[in-house]
Amino acid sequence: MKETLFVLFLTLGGEPIEWTPHFKLSECLAVKRKIDRLSKSGHLYSCKKETVTLEQNGDKYIIVDFIE
């Protein structure tokens, strides 16, 4: 299914290496703040609005593809 939502990206060396979908900006930012408080790794996390193709796996959603 095609959706426009907020994606929390973990960026390392300027390239995103991991991402998770969130349907609300507030959810995405809350997770980002929690990670920033608990983690001292120096990794960069950011929330961005993206159009993606999602696949539902039980009660979780997985990003299959990013649509330009």
C-alpha cells in the first residue's frame, strides 16, 4: 500500500542505514527524543516526510520501497 508518512532515519556517514515508519510526526519525534536521550553513540537520527510503499506484517508495518 502506498502511504505518505513520517520516517525516522538512522544516518551513519551521510547514508541512511535504518528506517522506521510513523504515521504521526509527534510519534516520530518522541521516538527520536528518547533515542537521543538514551544513546551516546553520536549517530544522527532525523524524521522526514516520505511517500513509501508499505507491507503489513501482523501489527507492524515494513517499508518496502521509497517513492520519489
